[in-house]
Amino acid sequence: MIYLLAFFRSPLALLLAGKPISAVFNLILYVISIVLWVTILFAHAGFLLWIVCVLHAVLTINNAREERRARRIIDASRPH
């Protein structure tokens, strides 16, 4: 579900995934892509920048999930 949210609202998905600094960076790119979409001359650049935002969000969320999974495995393998 978070990946679907990353497709439509990538900054919000990053914020919900616990990556606030990445969310701010992605929000800046997201706003710039919307501004470029509004201008007719740079609509293609806006679309490409939106794709970059979505890819950034998906890869960052995937990386955060992998880190949590690895941390759980390490914690489970430690003797108590």
C-alpha cells in the first residue's frame, strides 16, 4: 500500500515511512515538477522529474524496509 502511495504522493509516503529528510527533499522536487508541468514549454521535464520523485520514494522506502528487516534478523540471532 505504501508503494501505491509513493506513486501518487511520494513525499507523503516517505514521511509515513519514517524518512522526514528524504520527504522534504522529495517535496521540493515534487513541487518543481508540478511547476514545470504547468508551464507548457517544460511539461516533459516536469514529467521526468516526477518519475525521479517516484523512483526516489520507492527506492528509499524499500531500503528502509530492508534495514528494518536486517536489524530484526540481527537482533533475533543475538544470544539473550
